[in-house]
Amino acid sequence: MQRSKPGEHHSMASVGQCALAEEQLRVLEENFTKVTKHPDQVTLVLIAAEAGLTEEETAKWFRMRNAQWRQAEGLPAELGSVKD
């Protein structure tokens, strides 16, 4: 795996054992930052279709990305009483 340069953001570059393409990551990150951190079922289906991933892969990516985001914000890794 390549080392990231300061300022580069290569978060969640894979789902399970499957590496994601740059365009898939762009779609996922864009939806995470601009649309929602917690997509409902309909939104999840639309994001999965746009990224060319399964709903399960997309849901897993969002779970992992949310944990990473919460950790960066100094919040518990698991969603609890704090609403993000």
C-alpha cells in the first residue's frame, strides 16, 4: 500500500478484500460529505448503483467510514448517545 502524503485522503480504499476504484471512492466520499453520513435504504440503493457496488458493500463502507469520522472527531467509534 502506498504511503499517503500529508493532506491526501485515502480513507476506506477497500471494502473487505475488494479494492475500490478511484471513481467509486469519489462517489462514496462525495455522498458521505455532501448528502448524508447515515443513508436510509433508498439512498443506500441509489449510492450503490452510482458507485457500481452492492448494497452490502456500500453499507459496510458507510459503517467503516462513520467509525473513522467519529474517531477523527474524538467521538466513540460506535454510534451512541451522541448524534453525528
